[in-house]
Amino acid sequence: MSILIRDALLDGRVESVYIEGDRIREIGKKIEADTVIDGKNMALLPGLVNVHTHAAMTLFRSYADDMKLQDWLQTKIWPAEAKLRPEDIYWGTKLACLEMIKSGTTCFNDMYFHMDMAAKAVQEMGLRAVLSEGFIDMRDREASEESLKKTRAVTEKIAAMRCTRIVPAWGPHAVYTVSQESLRALKQLSDETGYLLHMHLSETQKEVEECKAETGKSPAKYLEDLGFLSDRCVMAHGVWLDSTEIAALARTGAKVVHNPVSNMKLAVGKAMPYAELRRAGVPLSLGTDGAASNNSLDMFQTLKFASLLHKFASNDQTAAPTKEIWEMGTIGGAKALGLDCGRVEEGALADLILVDLRRAFMVPNHDLYSNLVYAASGDCVDTLICDGKVLMMNRQVEGEEEILEKASSAALDVTRRASHG
Ligand SMILES: [Zn+2]
């Protein structure tokens, strides 16, 4: 299978791009192809990479908002999650994939439950994903053994699919929900398999203070001393990091995923130390977090929030400029996940979007990155290609109606089951 994208705007020039198999083969030549896409009035860009989400939480979109965090978790989210069935994860993930395709995301890093069902959904939808079964043992020895068994079984199942677009990972939830023994075991599994470790880190002040009270160390320092941190760690949030933690992350090569919308909505109380992390050389990428705490998976919103949050927090209009933020949302994400996407270059994976430059909010186009970060929404994406296959053209995605219908009824059912106890 081959695709030719004709006459699209690429890095300020009109270019044609030839894709064969899963990769970009030629830029600048009009080679005959099975599919020809007219790129006139479109910008050709790498697809966005969402490095932290819980995809099937789309089922809880608009279910509970504007509540105190503990109330929200204890009376709404946890009871509903307890009622999730494998089939729900499948439809919730399908809905998430649909939303991501429609808003220009070609690759995502997901942590949730029943991830073999998420993998099935991703395989059918055609996106690229790193999938980790969320690991929680509440620091209980028996639960630890049970959870390790389960997480290995699910991970092996995902690996056995042998889908080149789907990469398994290990998903220890956070330091306050996972025992030291389990953290060591998961690190060991990561060493053996080479799979990433996807984890939440220092999201709230409360978890940092509890960790310090208990271990005498901040969470990142505690993890470093455990031997857990490495360049295979993808840590979500990193809001309440102090300088010793930033140094630990930099030393070990661990990555941090910034989730500005979720952080602001859940009122975590401060902005991630963006400038300090960059100065220390910690690789940064962007994520939406789950649809219960965002409530959108549109990465264009995340681009804008990221830039605005750090301008606001630092009282500096030059902070977090557009090109830097765009790179965090694309190549930064690809690097965090160790994948060869996130760039439009010969030899790279063909994970691409065509952005419609004739949308009112994209005109005039004095600066494309300014428009992408400050003016655009995911709606500007006309065509999406992942792994060399067209998943959306003229904003049409196959099977959309069925997904909307099945996901809405799954969402209604699970929340009904939750409210009936
Ligand atoms: Zn999260």
C-alpha cells in the first residue's frame, strides 16, 4: 500500500510526500501511488502524541464535575470504576480513539484496567499506543502477589497480539498506591522485557508530604533510592517536584509528562516547575489525562493550556513559546515513548495529519505554530494517517455512528450500576 500526499504545506514550502508501508519514503517527488490525497490549502504535520491518558474514562465524561477531590473520587469515580466490565473498556477506548483521531492524535500512552480489551479497541481503530495495566496493591502483600500475577497475564496477552502499533508497558499507579516490593518487582519486569514504566508522580502536595513523613524522602528521591528510576520511566504530572527530585529525574533520564488541563481542573495548587525541569534537561511531553479530569482528549487544547499556564505562573509573556510547546506535543512525546514517529522526515513512521488552513480561525497564517497552539482546535484536522494507513479523510471516520451509540449506552449502564451500589 502506498499513499501520495500532493502539494501540502510542509515547513513553509509546498511539497509532496510519498508513503509506502508504514513509513515516509520520499519528500519532494510525485511518485505514483495507490491513494492520492490532495494537500492543497493544508499543512502537513506529525500527528500529536498524548503521553498520559486513561482512555476508557471517556465513559465518565460529564458524569461528575465541580466537586471536591475526595468527594469526587469516593462518591463518583471509584464506585463507577468498580463496576467497569471488560466490554465497557472496549467501547470506552473505542470512543477515546475516535475522539483522538478526530482531533489529530496518532499515538497515546494509556494506563487503565482490562487493558487487553483496550488493545483490541486500538488494534481495530488503527492508532498507535503504549498500553499499561494499572497496578494498585494499596501496599498489601497478598494484593501485591495477586496484582503482579494479573498484570503479567494481561501484559503477555497484549504482547501476544504481535501488533506492531501496540506496545505493552508496566503501570504502577503511584507511590501511595503501590508497595515497595511491587515497585521493585515491576522495575525488574521492565529490565527483563524492556517495556516502559508509566506512573503518576508528585501530582498533589498531599502525596508528597505523606511520602516525606513516611520515608523521609520526596517521591522521586524515594524512587531513585529504590533503584526504580531510569530512562524507561514515563512519569505523569510532576507538579510538586522540588530541586532534589528534579536532579534525581535528570540524573536517571526519567521523563515527565505535563498535564496542564487536568492539573488546573483538579486544582493541584501550583504549576509544574516547567523552566526548572527544562533547565535540568528532563525530557518533557504532554498529556490530557483521563476524560473525567479534563474532559477532552483534544491535544490542541492541551497545547494552549500548557503555554498559557506557564506564562501566567511565571509572570513572563515569553515563557513556553509556541514552537517549543508544539515539539513537546509531537516529537517530545515520541521520544518519551521511544517511538520513531512525531516528525515528518524520510524514514520516519507515517503518523501524520493534514490541517485545514481554510478554517476561519487559521486565517491569516502569519505563523503556523501560533495558529496551531493559540487558535486551533482539533476540528482543524481534515485527514489523519497512522502507520501508513488513512484513518480519517474529510473528517470521516469509519464506524463512527456505532461507536457513539455503543459507548453512550455502556456509559449509561455502568453509571446506573454504580448508583445502585
Ligand atoms: Zn492520570
